[in-house]
Amino acid sequence: MSGLLADAMGQYAWRPFINQPPLWEMWYLLLVPLCAGVSIVYKSVKCRRMQQVPREALVIFAWIIFAMLAAAAVLAAVVWWMSH
């Protein structure tokens, strides 16, 4: 019960930095902002002109997402194969 605040209706609210946010059902969606941030920062360091960054960051963002989906599919296939 620590880390939760009760409002007027008796409902418990999430407090940042005190308890975990309710993301356990949607944790995989955190991959999108993580990949976007990594691709933007990486390409802003590597590109010679800042005009290239949005296009190049979008390309590397798509590659990262594709690679993560491919790795998930391979791992799911391995788990399925090992369980049968």
C-alpha cells in the first residue's frame, strides 16, 4: 500500500518515482520511443548536415524496429520448437 495515494473516491493513483507505472501489459510499446531516441541521437552525431538527420534517423529507426521484430520471431520459434 505504500507508494499509493487514495483519492476522494478511494481509488489509488500512481505516483512517479515511488512505485512502478502500470506498464506490465504494454511494456513492448516502450521500444518505439527508445528506438526513436537512439536513432535521432546517433544520426545527429554521425551526419554532416542536420538536414540529413530526419531522413537518416527514420531509416535507422525502421531498421532497429525490423531487427527487434525479427529477433522476437526467431526467439518465439525457438521456444515453440523446444516446447514441442
